Amino acid sequence: MDEWKQVWEKDKKSLKYKIKIELYEGAGICWQECQGWGSFFGHMGTGNHNKFKMSFVEGSLKMIIHSYSKGLLDLINENICSFFSIGGFGNRQSKGYGFFFPEKSSDAFRNNNYYHTPYKKFFFTVSPTAKSDDWVETGKLLFNYIDLFYRSLRSGINIKDKFKFVKKDINDDGNDEILNTTESVFYFKSLLFKFLYEKRIQWDKKTIKEKLFNRQYYQRDADPREINAISRRISDIQNADKVYERGFDEQRNYHEKSELFKTVQQNGELYLWRDLFGLSTEESWRNYGKAKLIKTHAKEELPGTWIRRGNNENEFVKRFKSPIRFLPFYEKEKNCYTVYFEAEPIPEYFIKQRFIIQKDTRASLTLKIGNIKDINILFDWIIEKFDIEKHIEKKFKHHDNFDILRKIYSSLKKTNQ
């Protein structure tokens, strides 16, 4: 680890410098809408549709670093590759947006400064190719691949087929209701789940479903597309604007062989695990009556009794960003992207915290953050033990996402730096 990395890791304080970005003559710039870009959510929400745009440059950029401290400038210049390996600039840095890296032929290396590729512990390679040979569309594919990989780690991937509904007397009152029986066209179990499963540790989604969604069925309002599909395919039905979904108990009966519903932890404390990838304070559980789960930092009022911590109280945790940072690096010689990534250590203060998960005014659950201080052990496990061919059911292997993920995981390796 070079000097710049040591300085950064020591205290991670802001350093007094500025960066000016200029276009080289002949370089083109392009502005794009944000819709369709993986892991970018700045356009979501009321009034945000046109708030942000993506900017792209076809060619090289000139980045000029200014500082009144000659010592700092010398330190950055001597460790320029490590300086840019720390991360990017602007929104969604952890997912690879705003990442820049010096070219090996740039002026920074004319004085024999040491050049190396971005410094992260792990990497995979992808070669996204847009059908139109459009470099912007190729960039969009790259970030969608990173997003797909990230989701395969944290929560898994479940892509549904075309709508399918059946009539069923759910309430045993002689009246038929609409049951959603839409199947998946692609399903990939979370690798964090699989990692915990092999250690006989219960997945947090199973804990939440058992405690808060343990009925057989849940009713919700159908969206306009569903109402249209129901009216076209099912006749003589009332309440076509209401749809029922299987609750946890019915899911367990329907998928009786699935690992997701097996009991692997007989006793001991149950934990929140997905939040190690970033704290999710509000979640929509659409298939469970469109329920919303609100997660609030808790404090112990009496031994074993937990209450919500006030927003203004000391040590209140409202946000915890993902510790995983992606750095997509274009390799001209190979015409591919090497995506470097690594997880920063989980802070001790976060692992010790508990959160109240509120479903409605009555139903709630209090769980502690899982005790994994270094998520990089998950990536070591994947490299050593994971086999995507065994992980994916045969019926899902025709989907494009399977080919993408198979290429990603087959190229996943540890760096030699």
C-alpha cells in the first residue's frame, strides 16, 4: 500500500484541493436522460424527472488539480493512481458513476511515476456491446451489469413473466377472488442468503415474513395493467380491481423444497443482514398488500424493551451507505471493462445497533444488525465455492441475465496488488 493510501485510510478527512475538468480539442460531450441506468435513482420522486442528466465524453479529459499546499500536490502527483482509486465524483459514486482514471500515456507519468490499475481487492470483466455500436448505450449496459451483479449479491433477482391470474374461493365464502399466480422468468437467490444458509444462519427476509407476513393470503389494489389483463382473461368476476397474493404460509406450502423456507437456525438471536449493504429505512412489500416497512433506529428503554430513538438524539443512525465501491476501468487493448470493487470495513458502531421494523400501527419487530465486519469474506467465498450452474434452476438458464451473470462470476477474481 503506497503513501497516498496510508494517508487516506488514516483519518479520511477532506483535503484542500480543487479539480478542474476540461475537454481536449475534438472531444465530444453528450447529455442523456437518467432513465434506464442501473443503480441511479436521482430521477425518481415527484419533480425529479428532469432534475439530473448523464453527461458523457467521447475521448479524453484533462483534469487539473489545484492546491495551495505544494506538499499535498507532490503527494497526489506521486500517488496519482491511488488518488483516483479512492473513488469518483458526483452522485452514486459507489456504483461507479463519476469515476475517472489517468491514461498510462498521460503527462502524470512522464517523470517515471509508478502506474498501476485501480486498487481494489476484487475484479470482474465484462464486454457490453450495444446493438447500435453507440458508446453511450454501451455505457448504459455497463452500469446495468454492475447493478445486476450488486442485486445478485444483496437481495437476489426475481423477474416476473406476463400476468397470470386464477379464480379462487380464498375466503371460503362461496365467492371467487382473483389470485395472482404469475411465475418468474428469471430467479437468482441472493448470494448473501446462500452464504448465510451454508453457515446455518437465518435470512432476515424469512424472519420478517414469519413475524409480520404470516397469513395465507394478502389483498392489494390491482394496478391498471393488471385490471386490463384480468378483464380480458377472466369473465364473471367481481372486484377485478382487487388481487390476492400468497402470504408466507402459503408460499412455504407452494415452494416446500425451496431453501428460502427451510429452518436452518433452531435458536439464538436473529439479525438484519441486507442492511450491511446499505441501510434501507423504507421498503415496499408490494405482494403483501402493498405494505410499507419503516425501519427506525432503536434504543433500550428497559432491559429487553426497545423504543424508537429520536431523530435529534446523539448517535441516531438514519443513513448507512453501501460499503462496496465499484470502479469500472476501460481496457483499450482488450476492448473490455474491468470492474474493480471492494467493501470497506463495517463500522463497529453500526454493527451494534438495533432497528424497529414497523409494518403498521400494531405489528413491529426489533432486530440487530448482523455481525459481519468485513463483507469481503463473501467475495472470497464466492471465488472459492460458488457454482452458478448449480445455483440457477434449469428453466431460468435461457434468460439473458443468466449469460451476463455467468460471464461476470466466471471472471471474478482477486487482484494481485
